[in-house]
Amino acid sequence: MAHHHTGSVVAPPKLQIPKNFYIACGAAAAIGFLSFGVGLVAVDPARAWKAYLIGLFFFTIMAMSGPWLVACLNLTRGGWAVTVRRIPGSFWAAFLPLGVLAMIFALGGVSHVYEWAHVEYHDALVIKKLSLLNQPFFIASTVIGYSAIGGFGFLMSRNSYKQDETGDGNLYRKNLVLSAPFLILMSLGLTLLSVHYVMSLQPHWFSTMWTVNIWITGVQAGLALMCIIAVWLSRKGSLRPFINENHIHDLGKLLFTATAFWAYIAFCQFLLMWYANLPEEAIFWNTRMSWDDPMSNPWTIITAIMPFAKWVIPFFLLLPRVTKRGRFLIPISIWILFFSVYEVWWWIAPAPVPNVGHGTGHGSGVGEAVAHHGPPALELPWLELLVWFGFAGVFAASIAWALSRWNIIPIKDPRLEESMHFHQ
């Protein structure tokens, strides 16, 4: 492919994604959604829809991290990141298919997964929340959340793509103007999605830190994926003048920071609930661990693994300078991605499900108390994993399409030279 010149800078050819990659994505999507169908018919509709929710929500919060980082780089004039900005800038492309899949869940899955969707579970506390916990509001949250995050992400990326053609400096300034309201609307949209999609799985439970917890999990996972893509791109000969180990190092430092901040938020949320010991807050932890007899709840071990897998191990692996500057970053990022999926599974899988006409699922409509019905079962997550691969196929194909559809480098960005000569 011919190279295009912009001043003294030679634009690299567009990224070529092998056809086999899209075939693999399509196969993963087919296997995932076929498994979901089998789960609905032959396993358990509630479990199948929860598996669907795990895949949907994980890739939603990871996709959110892309437009969020682009907006932050715009507002802070992060010139160092110009040559890697198209990586997070491509994440907006996942919001259209994810939005469609979310609407399918909002229309078809709510009654299978959420106790508040059934009058049998409407005790005094749930009744007070029904102005929020109802299917029309759930659908509205879906529309607002996916439109706000995906829509603004598309607008910012469109301006950047257009600048490649026109060189118009006003497009750079337009993105500065878009970025501030986007962060406000993203916060609102993510709050609606986090409350409806995950917190309301246990409608008596609440946490004022929940949205921040979900946000940092998505950011940590998103940065891990960005590091993997950036290291891969830096090894391509045509992109070596644009992406070097200094850019990789700064992405690694952001991943390190997100790992530390995740630990801070997760521990603060746990500590506040532990010392307050309010029944409405302790529900979440009582479902996932047993305080008096740890072995009586199989989820206790799953919970105990979390701080080591998501903080201790990646924190100390990312601490040395060398691990943030090259090939060592890929296995660490894969580790973080895996345990981010693990965390979303841990949020969703043990939550009670409605069992209308036959008592309850894991909990009771008047308190979801584990003490009444025993701890939730811990099942081998084969169905959840297969359905997750379906969403992974959709997400990967969307990102690959966006990365290959336009220039991988914003060749006419006014800060391009600054980024190309970035060093530490």
C-alpha cells in the first residue's frame, strides 16, 4: 500500500487484519450464543441469562474505558499518547453491537434474573425502590447508558478521523469541548447501568461506592487490553517510528495505577461495610463468604483469591521498570484480564435468582438472607465461559474493524511530533 506524506512525517499503511481473525471471531460468537440457547432450553433459563449478563457487562465496562481515556487525554493535553490514542479510541465501535445485545437482555432476561421483577418478592424495602426497579426504567437506563458512552465516543473519534483528511485544527478543539460533558454523562450512564444491571441483583443491598468499583474494574481491564495491543503494534515495522517503549511504559504505569486504585476502592468498600455491619450492606458479603465458618460457603475461597489475584500479584509484577516497557507486559495484562472476568463472574453468579411459585432461589424475598436458605451453590462455570466467548468474538471483531477502517495513527494531530519524540 502506498505511503502518504504529511509534512516530514510518513503515514503508515492502514492496519491489515487477517481474514482468519474475523472468521475466528465469528466462530467464537456462534459458539457463545449457541451455548446460550442450549442453556435456555436444556440447562436453566436463569443461569443462561446470568451467563449472558456476565459477558455483556464485562465487555461493556471494558469498552467504556476507551472513550474515558480519550476524553482524559484530551482534557489534560496528553501529547505523549497521540500515537497510541487510536487504540482506546477504537473501543466506541463495540457499543453498537453491545447496545443491541443489552436491549435483548432488557426485554427478555429481566424476569429470569431479578427478584424485583416479581411481585412475590416485593417486601416493604423493595416496594420503596420500585420507582427505580422496574422494567421501563431498566430499558431507559440501557438506552441512556449505551447512547451516552458510545455516542460521545463515536463523536470524538469521528472528529479525529476527519482531521486525518482535512488537517483542520478546529476538530482538535471540538474534541476538547466534547470531552468534559462526556465525562459527566458517562458517570450518569455508568451509574444507571451499574445499579440496574448488577446492584439490583440483590435488591435489598446498596453501596454508594459501587459505581466507582465497577468503573475502576473496567478501566483496569481496558488498560490491560490497550497494553497488549500497543505492544503488538510496536513490533510491526511500519509503526516503530510512532510507538516505542516509552509509550508502552506510560501505558504500563497507567495499568499499575489502576491496579493500586482498584485495591483502594475495593478495600474501602469492604471496610465501610464490615465495621458498619448493617444488614442491607452485609448481604453482599454474606452471600459470597462465611465469617464464622469459612468452609460452609464455597464462595469464601473464591472471594479470598480476589485481593491476591487482582492486586498483590499484578502490583508487585508491575513495580519494576522493566516489566512495564515490553514483552513482560503482555502476560501480566492477560493475567489482569482473566481475573477481571473472574471478578465480574464473582459479582453476578452467586446472586439469588427468582424462583416464582417455588419459594426462592438463593435468598428470600424478605431479606435474601443466606441464613434461611444456605449459601449459594458454586457450579463449574462452563456455560458462563462459553457464553463469554460469544461476547468476546463480537467485541474483538468490532475493535479490529475500527482499528483497520481508519489510520492507526492520527497523522494530522497537532501534537503528533511531540508524541513521536516522547522519551523518558
